[in-house]
Amino acid sequence: ENPLTRFLLLSCLKFYKIFVMLSYVAKTSLKAAAGVTVATGVYVVTYPYLCKQRSEKVVVIGGGTAGLGVAAMLQNEGMHNVTIVEPSQVHYYQPLWTLVGGGLANGKDSEKPMEDVIPKGTEWIKKRVEGFKPEANQVTLDDGSTVNYDYLVVAAGMQIDWDAIPGLQEGLAKKDSGVVSIYDRNTCEKTWNTFNAVKNDSSFNPANPAKYLFSFPATTLKCAGAPQKIMWILEDTLRQEGSKARESANITFLTPGGAMFGVKHYSDKLEKMRVEKGVNAEFNH
């Protein structure tokens, strides 16, 4: 087993464990007993010992939370030759979009200039990757140039294929269509606006409840918990407004799976909560 390959994998794991403990929206740097944090929007705790400097070149494809976090962690571990390939000028903290859709956050808070979050000391190539040449340890960029590497970290994220569902693009674009999504910066705010429009529509009442459908796709997705998180946030919002508001809503969770979640421990608890809160479910949908 290549020791640096194992090191890269462990770095990703370390970053994930640290990241989930620290708030992205914190406004000031944090100081920890273990070291000093990097106040770039992605917080990484350094270690109290000096890492051995490594000369190998590491190329990270993607300037999202994963790519930036791994790049910062690699630097902290002594990899001083780190290059990030990312064409975007704006970094989006996408997990916040669920809270935006639930009326708990502002969409603007999910945006930061990319130059402000790129870890200091790394090289930033503002281009898009068009191809891979693993036999030559190279990636090809959109202008035809190539970048060499000793080790490559691919953290490009996912490209959502909106056109795979006929009419979805049109539904998202139309203001009063009732079709919303928390998976895009341009649509997450529409989720909250549409929810309020339906909630405040006087034509809906306990005898004629509004239908709220929350769908979980059959394909790979960015966050398996997000479709339920937005559902529970909005369900709780209705419940806090009183029994009439909640009883005027018919909430259904549609999933291709046979249970509420893929991990039984959590699925059992979610199923119990679903029944207690009167949320419908369509399994194997």
C-alpha cells in the first residue's frame, strides 16, 4: 500500500470529522488547544507539531467544500506543493441551501468570493478540467493545456441533470408552478416563498388540505438527508403555527427505497417520527 495514498485518504477523513464539528457561518477565527484554525470559510485545525515538508505535487480538482478542505489539510500535513483547479469565481456552501429553503437562512450567506476561501499558499488555476491522462499523470484543461501531478484528488462534485425530468426546468423557472428544489442557489429561496404562498392560501383548510410532496430521487444525489431535512423543517414550521395550519397540510415523502433511510438505526427513528407526526410515505416509488 502506497503510504501517501493512505495519507490522502486519512486526510479526507480527518477533514470531514473536523468540519462537521465547526460552524461554517462563524464570523471570527477560532482558537483551539490543538492549534490555530484557518479562517477561510472552511475551518481546519492544525496540529501542534511541525509536519515534515513534502515536495510531491498534489492537484485538487474542485473548489467546493471538499476540495478546499482537503487542500488545506494537506498543507497542514506538510504538502506545500498543492494546486487547486476551479473555474468558478464564487464558492457556494451548498448545505446551507436546505436552511434557506426552510426560511432559516439567507441565500447570500452561502456565497463567498472564491479568492477569499482558497487556502493561502496553494496555486489556483481558474480553468475547467476537460480530461484525464492517468498514464502520464496529467489533466487536460479547457484551453488545451495540461497540468502535471504526482498525486491527484478529484473533488469535482456532481452535475445535476435537470433535463432528465421532462418539464422540470420549466417548472422551476415558473414562479407559481409549485415546483421547487433546494439543490440550486437559484431555486432554494423559491422553496420558502412557495411554501409560504401555499400555507397562507385561504382555500386550504383541514377539510381541503394542501398537498406537499417531498421526493427522494432514484439516482445518486449530493445529500441523502436533504430531502427529509427540508420536509421536517417545514412540517415543524406548520406545527408551530398551530393545529389548524398543520391540519391544513397533507405531507407525503416519496422515496424509491423501502424505508425512510438507508441506515436502519436512523430509519427506525425516522419512521417512528413520521407516524407520530402524521406524515405520509410512498415507499418503492
